[in-house]
Amino acid sequence: MKLELVALCLTVGSALALQIPQYRAQQPYQQYLQNQQFQNYQQRAAAAPILQYSNDVNPDGSFQYSYQTGDGISAQAAGFTRNLGIKDAEAQVVQGSYSYTGPDGVVYTVNYIADENGYRAQGAHLPTPPAVAAVPKALPYYNQQQATYQQQQAAYQRPLQQPYQYRPFQRRY
């Protein structure tokens, strides 16, 4: 009896499995391989061999890497944790640079540092903020705004001319 029940379950299970469409995990991957952007990337990657590569990761979380490709791209960076073990004072620090050859044939280099103060990049081709010449023009406006603000704060801190008296609500008919 048990054997017949097991055989019946196996038969029904296999029949149902044949009717359920199978998910093909390879289908999205095959579509990706056929994508034109991926094929262009493969062609460029094949044209730029890796000439030099190093990657060191230490147990304390610090790291250092560098690479150079055949088409003139190179990058190097080093990182560590500042104030390791001090709660609310730890900060990741990464300092490095990368360079590449632009379409105009010029080699562009960017040096950067990223830490608790944000990401800061420097390069001869990167735009810089405007000169400080605009600050003197803004000072009179700033001083006027500060004076207005201080007057408003003084008015809020002054005691009321007449103390507030509670008057219950009275209906007037």
C-alpha cells in the first residue's frame, strides 16, 4: 500500500513538473552577452591589455592597489581607517590618482583624496571655483542682513509691555 502511494505521488509529481515552464537562469545572461554595449566593451577591453596590476589588502582594512593598461590608463590608490577603534571618530581615508589619454591626445591626470571632509580632486583640466573678488561686494549685504537679524532677536527677547492676563471666555448674547 505504501509503495503504491509513493509510486502514485512520483507519477503525479513528474507529470506536473513537465507542465510547469522551467525558469531559464541563463536567459538574462545570454541577452547581456548579445547586447551591443557589452560587445563594444569587449572589443575595447581586448585592445587594452593589463600591463601592470597589484592589489594588497591588509588585515586592519588598509589597502593599496595600482594598475596600468596598454591604452595609457593608469590608477593607484591607498586607503586606511583613521582613528581606528575610536567610536564616532573613525573615518575611511583614500588617496590616489588616475590618468588617461583624452580624445585630443593629451594625458589627463587627477589626484584625489576622500576622507571625512569629502572627496577632493585636483587636476590641471578640472574647473576651479571663481576668485574671491565677489566677497567684498557681498559684505555690505551680509552686514545689513546680520543687523536686521540681531534687531529681530532683540525684539523677541524684550519683555512684553503689559503682562498677559488670563480672561476666560465669556459669551455675549
